[in-house]
Amino acid sequence: MAEFEKMDLASADLVAERIEQLKRLLPEVATEGGIDFDKLRLVLGDEVDEGTERYAFTWPGKTDAIRQSQTPSTATLRPCPEESVTWDETENLYIEGDNLEVLKLLQHSYHGRVRLIYIDPPYNTGHDFVYKDKFGDTIENYREQAGLAGQSNADTSGRYHSDWCSMMYPRLKLARELLSDDGILAFSIGEDEVDNAVKMCDELFGRSNRIAIFSRAMKSGGAKGNFYTPSIDYILIFARNIETANRFRAPFTEEQIKTFYRNTETDGPHAGELYGEERLFKASLDPRPNQRYYIQCPDGTFAIPPGPTKPKHLVEGETVLPTAQDKVWKWIYPRYKSELDAGRIVFKKTSTSGLVDENGNQSAWNIYNKLYLREQEEKGGVVPSNLITQYENRQSSRELKELDIPFDYAKPVGLIRYLLQIIGVTAGDVVLDFFSGSSSTAHAVMAQNLADGMERHFIMVQLPEKCDPSSEAGKQGYKNICEIGKERIRRAGAKIAAGVEESNRQLRLGEEPKSIPDIGFRVLKLDESGIERPKPGELLLDVVKPDRSDEDIIFEMMLKWGLELTLPIEKVEAAGYPCYSVAYGELVCCLADGLNMQVLDAIADMEPRRVLMLDRILDDTTKLNAVQAFKRVEEKTGREVELRTV
């Protein structure tokens, strides 16, 4: 009798995957039970740290936090079309649930696919809620967390910082797995936990993958605080792999153009273009000998960045060994010469030159190179500063007020759009925020898509924390934060659509109408699996729970099979039999009685890649017929059809 493989209903087992990777890399350490650690230590040789004293980042509860990230989830995400916008067309997701469980569930479908993760988690000021993760029934724990309205992590607790670290560590560990090879984590945090956040990310991502710690001006003015007025917070920027991460570039501001690109080229290939002038010499932490040499000036004298060493024979371009304190030219001599021949070098007489002449005296000249605005814009803009001053919190208050959304401490849309731009998040990229709050990130993605015509996609994840009935949100009828976040996306999307329609009514001659970006989202909600697990010795004829729809089961199968959760789903007929086709045959689900050879042949004609069938609708004859039907697909297409049952 033909036997089909059972569907694995657990999320990805990251520990098992790591062990398999280690076995492939070092097969000699593999055993039947796993890894021979004594042999692994021998293979690693001197790289094993056997010292009793070492630098380490730890806290009470870290072992449990690691275990939390390693425990697979058997939960699922249930579709909620009635709360969604443009369900059938959108490629955006809003997921309601505990982000720890959701991050586990997303591993199959989105592993290595997320370009940017932006999070704004609790700052742990003593007044914001920190999740109390527990082992055991994760769905019951999730429901308990969702009901903890008004709870805080009191700073009188002996585990005040430890609780926050234990909450963040497994989430960050799982989040890293979702990033693409050129993916970036951007992590907003306040001063209460910034030191722990940096150490945690250094450990999980590797210190070499730390790009920057940005300081952001939250507000200006005010006089709160005992010793100082807190006015800044921080954004940690880490790369999944800094070797493949894009270099950051920020768009030019009007002020930067006005203050730097003040000159207009009069002739040559750049005639009419704006340009700025940058000094040709610079300080160097790693001065190179071939970047320190004499340059002949228009009056015949020679100039060089200051330093004690002079050559025996004065020749332009001859390199001079610098010391660690010396400045050097920004280029080697051949590059300088090519820029000079192209007319892009500017000599200016000055009384305050930073250069010296051939006699060791101050040179009468300063030397600059031209930077053309158009060329710099084509490169993506300017290297951004690690000080962000233009996106204060009052902007987010104004944005929420315009949408009549009650929420405190949201990040400005402009700040997140700025991150999208400098990181280079582009068309088709996925942006994930698993502390999504009022959905500022979703708003920012839609706004940026409107601005440049690209289609980025977002995944928002939020625990449905209850709103206090006495709060402004509670008074407006919002039961939990998820209701606030979803409504903000709806209103922001409607405002974007209205703006596009209005501008299209006032087009100038020859101007193309704008298209409305993807302002929809599919709502999914965390819940226990829809498949009943038989107890030992128990025989269940129907494993589908009675409160579950066909769509619930289809999404659970998509999730566990690793398919994107925004793929199109159609209800189709095969020889009169009702079934479901995901992404035009990527997955076909057979959930109704009545499978026969004629139906199976019709399904085989769709040339599916995967087929799911319920055990209860199969008998021995149907199983044999299925094997024969899908064997023909394999012979025709050259690829195996994956058959699974539940």
C-alpha cells in the first residue's frame, strides 16, 4: 500500500539545521546522536578558548532565553479577510500575536528574505510592558500576555534589566535568521538599555557586523530631569553580513545643496551643473605611503600635507613616508593626475593653508577637487551622519493627530523613510517590524512607495495588548493596540489614495498619471494549530478541528511548507471536485470527499509542485491512483511532486 509523508506541523528547528550545517562543514565530528564535542575541540585546535576568565555578556535567565529561541512552535496563523484591505491583491501582512511565536513561524516562509528589520521595542523605562515568556503552552502564555494591560517592568525588581534582556534576546536571535545576506537590523532604543542592547547585538550578529550607533534628537527644548534634559535616543545599525551590505547613502537636503554645491560649471561636459569643492587632503588613521606626495602648484612651488619627512629629490608624485599623525591626499598620484587632466582640480591662494611647501613652510595654496551634484545624486547621495536631528517626536504626534489615531511615543514616518533610503531598501524588498505599535513602519513604507514609485512590502507584528478603557484609545473604542495599528494603516492608505486621485485630476500636459501604491494588507492572527494531534493509542478519523475553515488549514499548510503568506489562493474545480490552488499550482489542497482517478488526473494536469490531501478522504485505491497520476507529472516536467497528508 502506498504511504504518503505526513505534514510536519512544527516551525523550523534551527538547532537541527545548525547541526546539519556543522556536519556538512566538518563531517569528522558527526556521530549517530549528533556532534562529538571532544573531536570538535580537537579539530578547532588553538581556536578553543579554555580559559576560566573571559569577557562575556550574561545575566540571570540567559540560558532560558536561548532555549526559548530554540523551541519550535506548533502554532499557526489564521487568516482574517474581514479585517484586511484588498485581501486578494496585497503583498503586505499584519500579524496579530506574540512576536516570539510569530518569528518562529515565519522561519520557513521568510528565512533569508527580509531586507530590513526595524524595531522600536519597549525602552524599559520602568513604565513600559516587558513580556513574561514561559515554557509550556505557548498559546495560553500568549493570551495571558495580551491581557496584561497597564502592567510595567518595575525598576524596583531585582531582575529589572535581566527581564528585558531575556525578552529581547530570543527575538533578536530569531530575527537575524530572517534577514537576507545584505539585510540590516535597525533598532531604536533609549539610554536605559542601550548598553545591554549593543552587547546583545554584538553577540548575536558579531561585533564586526556593527555598522553604527546613531544618535537621534527626540525633542528640543523642555526642562525635565534632575541633572539634564533627556533629548536623544539611539538607533543601533547591524548588518547580517557587512561584507555584502550596501554602503549607506542619504539623499541631499536643500540646506546641504545650498551650503556646499554653491558653484556652477561654466564649460566642458559638466557645463551648467552645480558643484562643490572638497579639500584634497585629509586626516588618516591608516596613512599610506603612496597617498603622500608633492603636487606642483600654478606658481611652480610644491605642496604636500604637513609632516617631518622630505624627499632627497623634489619630484611631483614622488611618495613620502607619512607618520601616524600626518595627513595624506585622498587619492594615489595616478588618480590625482587623471582628475587634474579632466579639469576637476582647483588651486586657491590662501593665507591659512593646511599644506606645506618644499621648504617646510606654509604653502600659499590650498587644493580642492570638484564634486558634481548630479554625479553624487546618481551614487545615491551623501554618506549619512550618525547624528540625526531632523526627525523629532513632535512630527509623529502631528502625523497621528492628522489621522485621528490615539497613540503615544510613535516614531516619525520621516525617520523610518530616511532609514529606508540610506539603507537602500528597494523594489520587491520586505520590511519587518515585530514591535509595530501604531504601524509607523507600514505608513512609512507606503509613503516611500508613493514617493519613488517602487513597491516594497511590509510585515507588521504586534501583540494585542489591551487598551486601558480610561485612556484616549479606550474612550474611542479601541480594545487593543492591534486595532489601533490596523486602523492607522487603513486611514494612511486612504489618505494616500485620495492624494493620488486628486493629483491625477490636475495633470499637466504630457504628465503621466500616478498609480496608487499597495495600501492593502492581509490580517493573520496567531492561534493553536488547526490539526488535532492524536494521543498515544488514539485513532482520529478527522484531525481537522471543528472550528477551522478550509482557509485556516490552507494557511497553516502554506506556513509549514514555507510558502509566502501573500500568494494568491483560488478555489478551483478539477473534474467537478472542489479544491484550492495556491500560486497557480505551487500547492493544491484537497480537503473534500470524492477523490477519484478522474479528479486526480485533472489535478495532475495542473502540474502542481505540491499536493496536500486529508487522510480521512483517502483509501488504499485512492493512494495508488494518486501515485500513478503524479508520477506522470514527474515524467513530463522532470521534477518530483511533493505529496503530503494530515
